[in-house]
Amino acid sequence: AKLWAIVPAAGVGARMGSDLPKQYLTMQGKTVIEHTLDRLLTLPTLEKVIVAIGKHDGIWQTLLSASSHRVLSTIGGRDRADSVLAGLNALKTLASDDDWVMVHDAARPCVRLPCLEKLIQKVVEHDCGGILAVPASDTLKQSSADNIVSCTIDRQEIWQAQTPQMFKVGQLREALAAALEGGYPVTDEASAIERAGLPVMLVEGRRDNIKITHPEDLPLAEFLLGQQCN
Ligand code: C5P
């Protein structure tokens, strides 16, 4: 089976409070999304990456990455799941349903090659979808509406989901379409797979695979990128 990737990059990044979508902010002379694509493209076995861009995106075509022969683009949708589904539809003529696809946030430029390799190895070995994740390190509180703690959640069972998330192309397409049709909230690909009653393996990654979401994340990501030589 071949390996493909989809990078959803059609979000507006409202929580960043910046005019530019977060994937187009610059770190070390390159945009966030270009760092992310560089990391994915270090995988020699990766066939192509489909980037789902926003309908009114005016920046993507100006980037060098847009001209790489291993990078294609398509128009994303209203929610992340729509964008990923658009990517899967763009893969229809290229990939078989039994191929593997990694979905990776444009906003996670710090993912390291050994983590990508570990995810691929585990998923292929067990022939079961899987995601990079880390065990929760903080104590977790559930709150009532007025910010009063209603209970403490046993953190031993809690993991924080990251990306990449890797599944069979056909399985993910069906699961996402069904979840969207059913109107279920889908904040990651795994939640659609879970809804479909299929197993998802947790593959322990690293805490520095952060998603740039809030303004304070950008300098942190820039620091982490400087630290890494894979
Ligand atoms: O909003 P959040 O940080 O969860 O977004 C994760 C990724 O999903 C980002 O890379 C964002 O660009 C992408 N996204 C998308 N289409 C949307 C919403 C988010 O491709 N409609």
C-alpha cells in the first residue's frame, strides 16, 4: 500500500488574533505551512501531499512549496472535516482505498521525523489506524458553568490527540462522510473513525509537536524548530 498525506490549511485561525491565517505567519524566514510540508516531505516513502486551502486564499500560490512536484492543492471546506474530505476526494484518482493517508495540521510544524516513522511503523504493523498522542501531564478539572470545579478527571486514562492521524484512505473517507452527514462534531479524524466503531491506536509522540493556536505559540514553535535537527 502507498502512503499519502493531507494537510488541512483552510482555517482562518480566529484564536490567533492575526490578519493572516496562522499557517502563513513567518518563522525563521519561512511560513509555518512550508516548515510543516518540509517535515512531511522528509519521508521518502510519501507519494504526495494534498493541501486543502481556503476558498479566498491569495497566498498559497505565491509560496515555493506550491510548485513542488510532490505537493498538490484543493479547496477546503467550512469545517476541518470538510477540508479533509475535499483532500480525500482529490486523492480519488491517485490513491486506492487500501492505501494509507496521514492527515497532519498545517499548524504543527515541529513534528519530528522519528515520530512520523514510529506512527507509520505501528499502524502498518498492526494494520490498524493510529494517531500521535501524549499522556496528559496536568491534573484535569471538569467545570460547571460558573467555573467551579465539578470533578477531577483521572488523568491516567487521558491522552492529548495530536497529528498526524493515519488511516486507510477508503475507511477515512466513509467515516468522515458519515460523521458529517450525521451532524456529529468532528474535531479530529479519529473521532469519525471511533463513531464508525473502528479501533484507533494511540502512538506516543512528543510534547513539542505543538499546534500553533494562540499568539504565544508562535515564539515557542520558532524556538522548538531551532532546537531540532531531527
Ligand atoms: O482550528 P484548528 O487549530 O483545530 O485547525 C487545525 C487545522 O485544520 C489547521 O491547519 C486549519 O487550517 C485546518 N482547517 C481547515 N479547514 C477548516 C478549519 C480548519 O483546513 N474549515
